[in-house]
Amino acid sequence: MNTPSWNIGRNTDIDLQRRMICLTQHFSDISMYFPKSPFRSLPYNMKKIQSFLFRKLHLKREAGEENTGWNLRQQDLYNDGEFNDAMCDIIYSQGILPNNTHGKPLLLDLFYMRPEDVYEKYDEKAIIAFDLLTQQIKRLAQFPGIYNLRSDYAIKLVEAICPDEAWKFRNLPFLLPDLHEIDKEQIIKKHTDCNTLEFLFCGAQANRKGLPIVLEAFKKVKKKTDSHCRLHIVSALSDGYIDIPYDDDIIMHGELSYAQAQTLFTTCQIYVMPSHFESFGLTYLEAMANGMIVIARDYEPQREILDYGRCGILTKTNVDAITSSMLIAINMSVEERIAMSQNAHKRFISHYRFDKVTQLWHQAILDCVAQQKCI
């Protein structure tokens, strides 16, 4: 398992090692091997990200002019000798293409989407980077490995450029062993027995995830509806200060534990997070599992997650659009709200629940091993 320190700086990656181990616990034919060096190991990197300085450096790196989010970095494997000598069949890597896999197939996570389907605004650099990644994918397709794109949309792009090798590219959602859906009766109850509609925003990088827009939209919504609404905010504000207005109907919870945040997902009715850029968005799945109306940006991969509007409300990322989307959710009848929430709930169970996703990962690993035996 090859994961460099800067990739561990994201919330969705902090507990990567534990989630992968949860996968191995369900399949006796899988074991994970991690780097042991105290300077490069996952435990060391996890300690590093607790440092305020490291977090600031990480965010600065992401905001750099040369980083478009489309680059496939090439990197020597950490503790190269360990991987060479270890009794392992495949190498798993997140967005990093090792210089040398020692003849072992690569299970590699990639982000492959056209700029116009991901960004509201993008420049020529994003187009060039996408073209370079397209060439890289054509090359990867010729080598043993399984490549995780986390999107059926992205797989269709690959099918158009290398149809004979498209079977190597998979949609393997995130492993979420701690996320458990509520039952149908709870969904009906939370949308029926509510005198106040509870909106929820949850995201550490609140600027990138659109909190300033949500706050402006919420002000407008309050003036345009007679319904009583509250906005709950769960965020560490890790990508910059945001002035939260003093309002009895705006509750700033700050940074919460996973269990504390899940309590809000369970009780709130509407989830709103119109990120300017989101490569996936695990909190959308948390909202779907908890029977919420989800408001997300109208770009990939959120379109696919919400089944192109059948499991939520897709919107542009500006104040007027978010205001309109929030009012649509408010003005739904209870029956309409329950129906959309149940659609999202069913989609979570069929596509993203841990027991479903582990089967997909297990098959991908077996297919990688099969190629290793053919080398």
C-alpha cells in the first residue's frame, strides 16, 4: 500500500488504513502490507497532519497555480526495497504512479473527468492536463492492473479511447464501514414530525464547499418563506475564516466527532453543500443513508451520485441558484420529500453500502491477482 504524506492530509484519507483493514477482515484471502519506515509510514503521516503548520502548507500546495487537480504524479515507492521483497501480489496506490512496481499489477485510484463536466470555470491548463492524463490512461491500459475511477461516467470516457482494455477500469466507491443507514420508518418520521425544517452543512474546508454562498442563500430564504427553518453548520473552517452571522436560526457547531455529526444527519431533513469543486463527496452519501433531501452542485460526479436528479436537487453554485433549490425543498409536500429521500436511501443501499462495496473491491483485487499470475 503506497500512500504519500500529502495525500493523507484530507479528511477522507485519514482513516484509509483502518478502512482497508476492515475490507481484509471480511475476506480471508486478502491481507494488507504497509510501509514500516518511521519517516514514511501511514501512522507517522497521520501524526504529521495534526500539525497546524503542515495543514497550512498542504492547503497552500493545493492552491498553487500549477495544481489543476488533474495531474497524475509519478513517485518512487516509499521503502522500495520492502515492496520488492515483501510477499505481496499487487500494489495499491492513491493517485500516485510508482516508477517501479517490480512486475506487480497496480490497483490505482484515479480521477478522470472532462474539465467542463467538473468545473464551472476552468482554464487552458486544465484542458492540457486532461489530455495528458488521457494519454497516460491509454498507456496504463496496456499494463497489468485495475484502475479505480469511482464513476460510471469516467468509465464511459475510457471505453471510448481504449474499448478492449476498458474491463480494467472500475467504479469502486469509498469503503465506509462505519456508515449505517436509518430505516424507512425513521425517514417517514423525520419528515412528518417536524415543525422546523433543519438544514445541514458539513465540511472542514467550508470555503471550497460553498458555505459563504449557503449563508447568503439562507438569508434570502428566510425572507421568502413562512416555514421555520434552521441551518446547522459543522466545520473546522480549515481553509479560511468565514464570518458566521449572529442569528438564532444559524447554529455553528464547529468541528464535531464522527458520531456527533451523524446525530445531526439523522435528525436534519435537508443537506446542502454546493462545493465549487468536489472529486466525490462522502457527506452526500451520509445524507442519503440518513434519508435527507440532498442539494448538491450540478456537475460530475455529484450528478451520478444523485442519479441525475432522482435522488436529490442538483444546482449551480451561486446564491440565486442555491436560494431557489432550498425553496424547492421547503415547498415540497411531505409526501414528495419522503419519496425523494427514500429514493436516495435506496440508492445508498444498492450502490454505496459497505457490504455492497466490499464485494466490488474484492473482485477487483482478485482480478489484479489473476493478472499477476500471468506476468
